[in-house]
Amino acid sequence: MSEDLTTVAGVAVDTRHFIGGERVASTDTFTDRSPIDGGVLGEISRGTAMEAAAAVAAAKAAFPGWAATPRTERARVLRAIADGVDRRTEELAVVETMDNGALLRSHRRGVMPRVAHNFRFFADRLLELDHEDFTTHRSGSASGPGHTNHVSWDPAGPSVLITPWNAPLMLATWKVAPALAAGNTVILKPAEWSPLTASLLADIAAEAGLPAGVLNVVQGYGSEIGDALTAHPDVRRISFTGSVPTARHIAASAAANLTPLSLELGGKSPLLVFADADLDLAADLAVEQYDNAGQVCLAATRILVEESVAEEFTRRFADRASRLRQGDPRDEATDIGPNIHPRQLEKIDGFVRRALAAGARAVVGGHRGEGQHYAPTLLTDVRQDSEIVQEEVFGPVLTLQTFTDEDEAVALANDTRFGLAATVATGDPGRAERVTARLVAGTVWVNCFFVRDLRAPFGGSRHSGVGREGGTWSFDFYCDLKNTVTAPKGWQDHG
């Protein structure tokens, strides 16, 4: 086998960049290790400003042809990519599990089917994209011939998409699919801790007939290749999912060129449990926040419970949490896999140790597990202004606080710099309406969690992000919207 290929769980993965329809190797590499056992998965090409420039140049050269491609043909190619994902679901699932440690059963049953759905949804949405023409009459008149307004979505140009490690392929295709559907060309930079399925996606897209240069995949560190991409003057859109500090850096890089940004930056979301809630449902929703070892930006990590039911809720929660099984994510019986990287594990443990030292009490967990696992943790006796309540941990660590009424519940829920999501458990529809109207969040779930429809807008408020994607909002971001106004009597009769 070529030294540029690595075999992961029996699947051959190319470790080179994909630029202009060809595989391109870098002089240097970085080591990709599995969070499951720390084993080396491959030596990955480590991109620099040179590869960034080549990828942008390839995307720029391919842009006019792809932008001019009829919608029906772009949609056909996107559906072909979805078909390719379907055919390789098992390969993608096992590789991603090895690369980021998430559950294999989830990748098989939910994540990879969702990847294919991303492409099919935006293919369909592209063909439906339209805005009814409207008429502008002269001031003071509402009758007679008027000027016709026609709204169109024009492809913007080469787009840099920078994706996180917690759901590598699903979150990548959440950006790639609408960008391609819009007629843009793409430079995708996956996170260096989980780069492998992005490389497989490049193969699938090429096999589906996507023209060379329309999708480029480059690998490496943000400081070495990311900066060169986000500061490039030929890049017309940047979409990033990750941390607030990195987003600030990207925004500064993009500022010189006034490159439009879409930023999804995580959160510190609340779960509000009222006394009239179904407490079994509420406890189930709370335990669900440990999904993917707590490495979910939308996770409701702050549990806020009405004081009168706090003791009973905590008992039910602890009972459910005690039944969670940590272990090898390839095992069907495992509920929680490892955290992504030793550095992330150390970060999680640091948050918990500092919280305990400051007076917090661990009702559940509060310690490391085996390998790169961290025990599912619930901390009580925490102050509202404490680090553990205010800062994103991104691990299986929840806090529990109590409130006495709706006003206090909402005040606590909104009292962070974030505003990505919120979850409300209540048996009273009127209360649900009142509370959700006051919550600062991009998405609010009532008596449910993590229900995601691609037709809905997605994004965060405050430090949780800038902009919205999903449905038509994705096309609004990846396109330049144009309004064409036609005079009512501006035509010459050539009859």
C-alpha cells in the first residue's frame, strides 16, 4: 500500500490533501491518534500557506463553471454524493468512530444517514428556492403599471469551511452541502484531531462527478493553514464552528477583506425543570446531555430545577446516570465513549477539580475514568458566577441549581455570555409559551431535546455565534442576494 494511504478498521484512507481534483502531499505531517486506545491512525499531510493558496486558486478557477451550472445539474450531483455516502455508510461509520471516539451505533443509525440527508435536503431546497416577484408603484399610487422586483440568489464565490472534531462529517456536510448547492466552490478544513472522514468525502464527491476544484480538502493546524485561508482576498465566505477565541481570531483575519462570516460558537445551555414537569421525562432529558461524552455544543449543561422537586429530580437523575455504561464505542452496549484527546480530558478534569476546590459537591462522578474517559458528572452547590457555571467545559459535566419561580428560572438561564440553546420541561403550555419567549437562545426545545429539522434556522445569540444557517437561511449566507427592478414600460416593441 502507498505510504500516502493509511488503513483504519480495514478502510483505506488517503492522508494527503485534495486540491483541484488531485491528491497533494505536504512536506511535513502530523500524527492522528485514536481516542479509543491512543493508537496511531495515520500521518496526515500538514498544510501550510502554500497549500492554502493552491486550494483557493483551484476553487477560484472552478467557480465560474460551477456557478453557471444549472440548478438541476447541481442538485443531481449533490444527490449522487448522498448516494455515495449511503453506499459507504459502514466505512464512514467505523473510520469516524476510530477517529473521534463517538459511538459506532450512533454513526451507523443516525449520523451517517444524516450526512446523506444533508446533501439531499439542500439539493431539493435548491430546486424550490424562489421568491415571488412583487410590484412597486409610484409614490402615492397603488394602481396602474408598476416596477417589477425580482429577487435572485447569486453564488458568492470560494468558501472556506472550518469544522470541529466532535461530529466531523455531519457538521462538515451541514456546511458543504448548501455551499455547493448555492453554486459556490469550497475549501474544507477539518479539525486536526479528526480529519479522516473529510478525506473520504473528497473521494465520494469526485466519484459522484463533482468537477475538479469545486470541493477541496486541506488538513493541518489553524495557525499554519487556517490563518492563510481566512485572510485570503479571494475567499468570499467563511463558515466556522468552534470556540469563541478562535472565532475572534478568524474575524480579525477576515476583517481586512470584509469577508462575510457565519460563526457557531458553542454554549452553556440551560435545562429548566419546573415542578409541573414529567420528572421521568425531565431526568431522561438531563441524562441525554451526556451524549457523545458531553462533547455537544447544544448540550444543556446547566440543570435548573424548581426547588420543590429538586430532591426527587436528583434522585431519578442519579439512578439513570448510574446505569450508563462507559467503554469502547465500538461495543453496541456502550453508552459513553472516550473524550477526543488527552488535552481535552485534562481540560475537563481541571474544570471539575477547580469547582470542587471552590466548594462544589459531586452528586455523580467527579473524576476520571479509564483511558480517555471521564466519569459522567453532576455538580451541585455551585455559585452562579463560578467558572463551572459560566464557561463551556465540553465534556460530560453538568451542574444543578434550584429556583423558586419563573422569573428566577429565566434570570438564571439567561445569565451567561452564551445563547445557543435552551430546553424547558413543563406540563403547562402557558408556562412554556411565557418562558420560551423570554429565553435568549437560537433554539429552544420544550419537553424534548436535539430535534433538528434542516428547514429551521440554526445559530446562536450573544457569544454563541453570528448569523443563521439552515433552510433558506443557508442560501442567504452562501449567496449574494440580488434584486432586479424592471420598468413597466421600458420595453421596445420589435414586432
